[in-house]
Amino acid sequence: MVAVITGDIVKSRKVPSTYWMDTLKYTLKEIGGSSKYWEIYRGDSFQVEVKKELGFESAIKLKSNIKKINRLDVRTAIGIGIKTFEGEKVSESNGSAFQYSGECYENLKKQTLAIKTDSEEIDEALNLMFELSSYIFRNWTVTVSNIITEALKHPKATQEELAANLKIKQSNVSRGLKRGGYDEIIKLNNYYKKIVSSL
């Protein structure tokens, strides 16, 4: 089974693509690896295939990287299922993971993160948690997003090391992680991994 993330950039028309396209490409390459497993289409939409256990973490990395750019956000839909055909591009591949991701994406309204799997029970539990966590994501500033991005990139780094990488004070890192709900996000990610491992 795999996770397929379908999404787009929120308010992309208000910010020239020259400000965010490189960041989007970099992030998709970071989480998807080979260009065979990620694609940008229709200007501001994208799709990426990852291991099922990495679905939530990948969606958060996309969100934190894009929210480093003022006024922007991403909407992402995670589909977990099987892959029955692998094409030369991710958009040419098929299977329930791709179908679930597409269906979930089409049903996104005010939500910016949702999931669809074979299990309605799992979907209900995780989507409720994602909806609650959206209140945290919504308040991420550019500064907080930078700190969250760095922490996700270097999960074993100390706050002092993160501060050195970002060239800011350790106290600012501490405040940023707290405001960004970093500890809660890690707990949710661990729960997500535990739940989807049963699929």
C-alpha cells in the first residue's frame, strides 16, 4: 500500500509563482524522491506518492515549507490504498490510493488537510484530528513555519542546533515550536503511523 497526496497552493494567484515554485519543487523532491513519484500540473496543483507511513509527515512538510512564504498555504488530501499500475509519471499511475486521494481532494472545502482510506473508522478518527490540528496550522506565521520546517528536517537536533541553523536565538526557537504546536504534531504523526500500519 502507498499514500498519494493530491493538493494545490492556496491563494497562488495573489503571489507570483517565482516566489513559491522552487520551494514547491524542492519539497516534493525531498518527500517524493525521483520525479517519477511527484508532479506539478495546472500551474499550482501537485501530486506525490510516498510510503503510507509518511503521508501525514509529508503533508506537514508541504504545509510548513509553503507557509514560509507570506500569504500562502496548501490544501492536501491523503489517499491510502494499493497501486495497481505504475506509469512513467505519478499522474499516469492507478489504484485505490490514487482514486481515494482524488476523491478526498475534490471534497476539500474549508479544510486544508484530509484523508481517505479503505476504513471509514480510520478516516473518521484521523479527519477529526486533522480538523482540530488545522487550528494550529492556521496560525503559523512565516517565522513559525521556518522553525517547524527546520525541526521536521532535523528531528534529532537540539534547539541550540536549530537556532544555529536558522541564525536566531534558542529562545525564539523554543517559542516558535510551542506556538506551532510541534510536540502535538509529532504525537499526532506517531499516532497516524500506528493507525495506518494496520491497513
